[in-house]
Amino acid sequence: MIKNSCYTCTAYHDDFDCSLRKQYLADVIREDEFKILLEIHGELKRAEKKHGPMLSTAHGAFVVCQKADELARAVAAEKSDGLNDDIREEAVQVGAMALRFLKDLGGQR
Ligand SMILES: [Zn+2]
């Protein structure tokens, strides 16, 4: 199997195998933040299996806003000011769709 050139260190291995990258992530991303990012990434992968790519910025913005609207509705339905499972799930989906927007529509710099 041909490995890609690593985005972080330019060696020929997958980005996920890069020790420099792992060290960087460990140094700058807190454990609680990393867990949330993994949750959002898992949702991104589920969405990618289920739906085709975002086709335009207008389509992508619509999808992100639709998820943000669902988050706002979950918050409005909550009696107390807590972050219940429904709200958390909707917030993860907003994050995943924002990631997808950048990924599908050329967000790499
Ligand atoms: Zn590397």
C-alpha cells in the first residue's frame, strides 16, 4: 500500500501514524477537548456514509443552519438550563456539519 506524504512532517505515512502530529495534539489539545473532537468526527463519518457531499456554499449553509435550528429547538424544549443528551447530540451535529462544510467545500488552507 502506498502511503501519502504526511501533512505535518512530510514523511511518507498516514497522518494518523505521525508521532510528531500526536505530540502536537497532546501538547495543544486538552483531553476534554479531544474527546469532544472525536465525538464530532464520529458524527462526521456517520453523516458522510448517509448523505452525499455538500454541493455548494448555499447548500452547506442550509444544512449547518438546519442543524443549528434543531439545537435551538432542543434548548427551547429543555425546562432547566442543563445540557441534556438531546442538546449535546444536536450540538455535536452542528460541529460535524461545520466540519463537513469546510471539508466538502475546500476549507483546506
Ligand atoms: Zn508525519
